Amino acid sequence: MTTPSAHGRPIFMRHWLRDPIGIGALLPSTPSVARALAAQMQLGRTGPILELGAGTGTITSGLIAGGAAPERLILVESKPELVDHLRAHYPGTRAICGDATRIDAVLGEIGVTQLATVISTLPIKWFDLEAQRATVMPCMKRLGPGGYFVQITNAPTSPIDYRRLRINAARVDAVWFHFLPVQVWRYWLD
Ligand SMILES: C[S@@+](CC[C@H](N)C(=O)[O-])C[C@H]1O[C@@H](n2cnc3c(N)ncnc32)[C@H](O)[C@@H]1O
């Protein structure tokens, strides 16, 4: 495994030039954001850790450094070239080329019925309500009560419309020294 922030930058920026909204950020996240997200993992719960919008793997590196066995990580990413990159750099993980708004089918196809934690860097604030629902609620069903769907954002407010989805939400962390400050949100069911 190479240095997380270095190996993926050119490929990430190339994708940003082609599809800035779909990629959602000019640069991959920094190791400090990866550490903040790794701290949200609930390693004591049963089931895989699901990473949504894995990109070139900067967060994946942080999750592994934070104690997740690669075999426990399911990485979902919609851009095939980035999935090839993930498969090359993160052996042992399950990197799936798929659309997070179809996560129920994606997880159904590989027989995943339970999740420990979901870590998302998707540009979810740009998803409409139904796309947010289709992404978040199948994860909630597999997380069960007490399992966290964790999402970062550069916005000052929740990137997920949790009131209309009728789920709980709290801002739990922030990384201020970043090219754009990052807020970390947690969502869960009672
Ligand atoms: C802001 S980037 C984060 C990349 C990486 N995790 C990081 O933090 O540097 C968002 C990623 O989500 C992916 N993405 C966007 N919409 C998606 C969708 N509907 N399903 C799966 N991946 C998606 C993009 O291709 C991109 O790699």
C-alpha cells in the first residue's frame, strides 16, 4: 500500500475535471479527515464496515490504519477507473463498482444483511430526497438501532435531510485545518 494522499491525486483530479458534481471535491480527503472518520467506526459491532464513495482510497487507508481488517471493508464507488485503482491498492477489501443510490440491490447481491458502521464521503448534499432515502435507509435497515451512518460535508448544516427521513442526527466532529473545513455527521435509528 502506498502513501494514501499521494497515489490517487492525478486520477482523482482527472475525474473532477470530467464530472465535478459527481466527484464532489477537487482533491481527495486528507489523512486528518480519514483519521476523524476512522474514529467513528464501531469495530465492536457485528458485520462489515461499508465505505460509500471510496474514490482513490484515502479514507480506506485511514480505516485500515484505525484498526479495520481489509477483509471487513466493503468499498462502493461508481467510477470504474477508481474501482480498478482501489482493487490494485487495497488488496483484501471488497471494492464494488456500484451506485450508492442502489445500495439495497448492491448489498443484496453479495448477501450483506448486517453492517457495523457506514462511512460515507458521497456528495450526498447534492442528491435529491429520494436518492438520499434510497442510499441511507437500506443502510439503516442493516445497521439496526445504535449503528451509525457517518457522513462528511463542507456545508455548515446537515447534508442529509434527516428530518424528512425521520432519523436521528448529530454533528460529532470537525476538521478545521483542511482546504475546506469538514464537518462529521452521525445518523442513526432509535
Ligand atoms: C468527495 S469524493 C470522496 C472520495 C474519497 N473517499 C475521499 O475522501 O477522498 C466522492 C466520491 O463518491 C463517488 N460517488 C459519487 N456519487 C456516487 C454514487 N451515487 N455511488 C457511488 N459512488 C459515488 C465519486 O465518484 C467520488 O469518488
